Amino acid sequence: MLVDAGAAVDVAPLPAAPGPWASAWTDPAAVARLAADCNFRPAPDPVTEEGSPLLCATDIEQQSCSYDPCHENVDLPCRRVCGRSCTGCDTRCRGACGRCRASCHDEACVRACAASCGQCLQGCLTEKDRCLTAGCTARYQECYRRSVSHYRNGPCLPSCSRCLDACTGEDENHRRCLMRCLMRDHACTAEERQHCEWEGLSYGEESMEELDAGVDASP
């Protein structure tokens, strides 16, 4: 008699959850869960509410703590593409797992299907990580390097310095004064005016040194 792809299967006792029960889909604990259900997905951590590292969506929607158009316009869209690609891969792995189980006659076959599914799912995560690091990080750094170089070597930095000296204080009146001054000078782009407001003359000063040294400056 064939084993139904959606039927429950007797497997060895599963480790208690929540907790760091598995670090990869190829771990025995993860394979055991896939043997019980090809569509098993770990729940977020109940304390931190962070998603499991075994899920495609984890580490995709990173936040930036300051004004960073390269993150919003380059890095984040790239990361979302990586996440969608991983999700599609994940779906294909689980579909193949279900078809594999449907042809099984015994538990050993089900376990073999689960092990193959675990390898497939881990491959999805490996490709996602490669997409994020080799793809998105490189694009972000290229954008950031251009942004900082133009700000620090172009006409905006002297204009920012003059306007900061002319507009003292830290309240809303200071911001309005600074924006009026920068727009009157016509030396800064809209993006550079934001850099002047958020970080003043220091924008990119230390980060460019890190980039030149090969350090990842992404958020």
C-alpha cells in the first residue's frame, strides 16, 4: 500500500521546541520533522519573535538606523528578490517531497524523501545567502561609494558647512533654516540635503575608509 503524501507517519520522537533545535535542514531533527510533514516550517522564536534561520524570509527586511537611500533603493529591493527566489525554491523542494512520499511503501522510503527534501531546502538557503552577500552587498557598496564620493568631493560639502554655521540650534526652526539655505545655494541634490541634515560634514568620512579596507558597510 502506498503512503499518502499528506498522511501522518510514525517517526522517532521529535526534540522539544522552541529552542535551537536545528541549525540546518539537513540536521537529524529537521529531517525528522520533514518526515512527519513535508510542509513543516519552524515558528518564530516566542521570546524575540525573530524568524528561524531555516526560513527564506529571515534576514531579508533589514532596517537602516539612519537616512540611507542606497539601502532603501538598492539593497532592500535586491534582498527582496533573493527572498522571493528562495521562497520559490522552497516550494519546489516541498512539492518534490510530497511526490516522493506518495510513492513510498514504508518508513525508510519516507525518511529518504525527507532527507532529500532537507538537502534541497538547505540548498535554497545557501543560494539565498550567496545572493545577499555576493549580489546585494556588492550593489549596496557600489551605490554607497558613489554617494559618499559625490558628497565629499563635490560642491555640497562646502555648502553644507556654510549653512550649518548659519543655522544654529537643534529644533524645527534649525531644520527649516538649513533646508532653505541649502536650496538657496543650489549646490546639493535632494539626497545630499538629507545627508547634510542627518550627519552634517561627517557623512561617509569613516565609512569610506572601511570600504577601502574591504569592510562591509551595509546596514
